[in-house]
Amino acid sequence: KLQSRSARIVSRRRRPRATDDAQPGSRRGQSMVEFALTLPMLLILLLGVADFGRLFSHGIILEAAARNGAEAAAQEYVQLQRNQPGGTLTPANYARLHTIALEALCEEADPLPNRVASGTPLTCEMPLAAVCVHDANAGDAVGIGGACGSEADLAPLECSVMDPPWTATIEQTDPPTALPYVEVRVCYRFTTLFNLTNLQLPFGWSISVGEVWLQRDRVFVAGTY
């Protein structure tokens, strides 16, 4: 009887239970479901980090392009004023300043992937820029043959930097005898790595990632002392 009882105990211990076999598969299935739910959000997070770095880099390039364009035109303004009788610029001089500013900006924007440039002298369709020369004579005003901000007419609605009114007068009032300066406004279409429109995420979330418009407004004073 003792042996038969021991045999029954051993046989009971060796008998596999159905629940033991089902648990590993159940855990694997649960892990796959969790992974499928979190994977889209993880991918978007990684792409967002990469795009943030690209966005920051392109913003620096656009900043430098706007500043260099304004600086190049301001320096040329000083030379033109010295060569003109009475220091008064002609409409042709103002047109030249626009050309110089746009060319310098376009050259500086060369690293931007969406840059579209053509012509001689070089001009950019993207990034899109507009120029205005501000001086005491307001000689760049559109009404008297100037071109202050005329390039902004081609800007898309997303370029809100072009919306404020353009005036060729010196808007700076401190100090009262403010120097002339060149203003350059520019906007650029930044494209993310993946153009995702109304992407549906778990838990009813959604996200749209595509184009971002970078915009800058920079001025450079012409040192006509």
C-alpha cells in the first residue's frame, strides 16, 4: 500500500497542467499587442527628434541668409550715397540694392534642401524674400518708383511675416536722427521627413505632420556717419 501511494504521488507530480502551457503563449500575445500599440508613437517620437534637429539647423541658415542679405545691401547703400551728388539715391540705385540683398540671401541659403534658385544675378523662389530700404528720403517707396516690399506680392498665405505694412520711411524714432537701414523679410517651407496627414493613433488620437514655414525679419543699419 505504501508503494502504491508513492507511485500515485509521483504520477500526480509529473502530470502537466494545462494552465502551465497556456501562460507563456498568453504572455507573448499580450506583449505583441502592447508593442503594436506603442510602436507608432515611438516612431513618431523618433522622427520628431530628428526633425527638430533639422528644423533648428535650417532656422540658423535662414537667419544668417536674412542677415547677410540686409548687410550686403546696407554696405552698398553707403558706397552709393558717397558717389551720388548730395547723397540722394536714384530709383536705379534702390533697384540695385534690392538685387544685391536678394542675391546675397540666395547664396547663403544654398544648404537648404528646398532651395529653388535661378537667373543671373542669382535669385531664389524658395526661400522667398522681400526687401525694403528705409531712409530719410523714402526713395524706395512704391509710389515714387521704388520697390519697397514689392517681392512680398508673390508670397503664399503661410508667409505671415510679409503681412505687416511696408513703408520706406525710417520707422525708428530713437534717436531722432536715426540712420538709414535695409530690411529683409524671408520665409521658407520646411518639409518634415515624413508627410503624415491626419494619422490615426491608438486611443482615438491623431496627428498631422508635414510642412512648417520658417520666417525671419532682419534689418541692418547703413553706417552713413
